[in-house]
Amino acid sequence: MFKCPKCKKNHAIKRGVKKNQSGWIPRFWCKNCGHWFVDRKGFENFRHSSEVITVALDLRAKGLSLSDVVDHLDQHHRVKVTRQTILDWQNKFGKKLKSFTQTLTPFLGKTFHADEMFVKVRKEWNYYWDCIDYKTKFLVEDHLSEVREDREAIEFLRKIKLASPELPETIHTDCSYDYPPAFRKVFPRKNIHVQYPAWKKKFKNNPIERLHNTLKQRYKTFRGFDNFKSSRKFFDFYKVYYNFVRKHTTLGFITPAQAAKIELNLKRNRIRSLIESLLAFFKARIWLYPNNLAY
């Protein structure tokens, strides 16, 4: 017996199949209320199959442009979609998965690395702040701003403080002038800030710089972002991909989420399994209206 989405009773049974653009899918009929429905496990109201959608999301996270993703789906899956469709999938699932992953608690190490890098939005340079855990390579928190100043550094550190189950012993940064006053504001009783000038040859912020190389490799094909909002949506999507989908070589080919002891038991198609885990966690009413959760 299966659960009916209308009457919420476990009185539904399989009865026949239905064909649409995504292929043949089983139909269900509820003995209690007579309601017919299909169960696509998080991909309801989508014309294309979950395999096509997750392939497009995976290629997008790997750095392919929208045109290249469209061409790949046309050649290998015989599916014709537009670039706007791919972008809508990225933004929609990125928003839902962000809401879900924020409910999970990672077990992190005692040393964080934080830094910022330039991101081109139209003709202007914006700043992307991020922080990772040295032990698990887990991307703890990120922040996007139009300027680099004390106020933005304080907001960034507050996000790190809220996202960390336990405060780290040290947070390594470069010698930017924005960090010291921000640390005194956010961590007034904790001496956790570590920074060295480059000439002392003690500064080791390689883990976060390696992450920046990965990020630049991903979004360089975009030729910059159209606006601040679209750049924020991409980094929200990529943060979930980096922590829960992308395997890390130095971790023994496991994801940072697995290294942080977040066991979701994802299957081979990790994006689809993550979406199915999201559906199982949230109620159907909230799943259909994700704006109530994402922020």
C-alpha cells in the first residue's frame, strides 16, 4: 500500500502505467477516495525525467555553459530544452536543497580557513567570501557582497558563527584590514583569529585557495554573471553540490558531507537521491511551496 497525497491514507495501490515526455511511469489509485496520481519522488510537475534533470544539474555544476548543457541533452538524451529551462532547474532545486541542507548538522574540525575572491557581475567586481573546515573540507558558510568593508566582514563572520555547531579553535585568514575589527566584534572573548603577513612565510591558507581555483574553473565559462541575484543563486546551488555531491580526492573519494558524518546514504545518482531525501524529510505541502523555507 502507498500513501495517497489527497486523503493522506495508506490505501493506494499501483494500477497501470502512464506515458508522458519523461517516459512510462506507474499510476496509483487510492481505494479510500478514488484519487489517481503518479509518484515521481520530488520531480512532480516536470515534463522531463529525473535522469535528464539531474544530468543537466550535474553538468552545470561541473562548469558547462547553458548552451553546452542544452547541446549535450540533445545529442545523448534526445531531449530538446532551452537555456532558460536549465537555469530554472538550477535555481529551483538549488533553493530547495539549500533549505534542506541547512537542517543538517555537520561534525567539523577545530581549524577553519576563510578568504574572499573577486566575482564579476556585469562589468563590476563583487566579492565572494567563504569559509571551509580544514579537516573535512566542508564549506561551512559563504557570503556575497558588492563591496569589501568591515560591515560585510562582520556579516560573514556572523554567518560562520551560526552555521558552526561548535566554535573552532582557530580561523585562518589573509592579512586583509577588514578582518581584525570584525573578529573583535563577533568574537569579543575568543582569540581565534590567526593571520600572518606573507613575508614571515608562516601563512598557510592553501585549502581555501584550492577551493577558489575550483570555483573559478566552474564559473569562468559563464563570462561573468548577469546580476547580483543570479550570482547568489548559483553559489547557493554550488555550495550544496560541493558539500554533498562532489567527491574529494584528499578525503579518500568521499564527499565533505560524509567526512562531516552526515549520513544520507545517497545512491549512485547523488543529486536525485538528495532530492528524494528532501522529499522524505519535508511534508508534501512544504515541498510544493518552498518559498516558506528558503531564505
